[in-house]
Amino acid sequence: MWGAIVDRSGQICSVAVSQNDSTQAWPGSQAIAKAKAYTANAFSLDALALSTARLYTFVQPGHSLYGLNHSNPFDPKSLSSPNTDKGQTVGGIITFGGGVPLYDNGKIVGGLGISGDTACADHEIAKRVRELANLEPPGGNLVDDITYSGADGATPFTHPLCPNTFRNGTFIGNEANAAGY
């Protein structure tokens, strides 16, 4: 697992990896965690906490934010070393679960991104880390929670189920098998 935190200006504050040897964690997840942190921060306000999971449907073809994923490319120079990128703005837009905005006394202060498992698990981990750090948005830790197509019905904020999906400790379901190929 990789975790990244950006401040309100989008600059990297901290990056962590769950392995003593970072080469044993997916290298792609480092970039994804940073981009999730950037995205959650970039599209949230004091009065609007918007997790990356809540952007999923909006960016699909035919929806109002289609193309958003291509609007701000990730800067690959920030992957040179996970410990030397503090103060860099890495950019990147990720619109699936794992990025949450961070708040202090009701004011947005940055974003947190987690990557290394399914988007659904990444979202749950990010939400839990935010809660443990006491950096929840106004309205509480569930105000920008993920909603699932199979469990919650269709909304503009719907995210597909992942394999072995849990939300707030409760099993929700599994991603549907591929069909029609």
C-alpha cells in the first residue's frame, strides 16, 4: 500500500509505503495515491467534501464531467524517489475510490490518497486513516462516503462494486463477472 498527503495548494506533504522495501509495493500505486490525494483536495471545498469515489459516474462517457481524467496529467518526475518529492505539486486526476479530503476545524486543509488494493478497499482505508487523524469533513466521516451501484441504487455518485466489497465493516457484495465478450 502507498499513502500520500497533499496540502491545500496540492503540494506533497508526506508519502508512506507499507513495506520496508518500497520496491515490493506496486510502483504504479505510488503515482495513484499521490493523484488521489491531489484530486480529493482539488475538487473539495469547506462546504463540499468530495471523495474520489464520488467522481466515478460523473466522468463516464455521456456524463457531465467526461474528460476530466485527462485535464491534469500526473507529473512522473515525482516518482524518482518517494522521499524527495515533498513540496512538489504532482497533479493527476483519479476518479475512483481511495482519495478523501482532509479538514481541520471545518476548513479544508488538503487531501489523502491510498492505493494498493481495490478502489473500494482503498476508500475504506483512506476514510479510516482520516478518522484516526481527526481530519474529518463537516458532517462527519460518512458525508463523502462511497455509494455502490448494486447496494444503493443508481445515483450520480455511484461507484461499481469491487471484489469482496465492504463498507463500514459490512459486506456489500462482489463485482459482477464479465459478460458479453
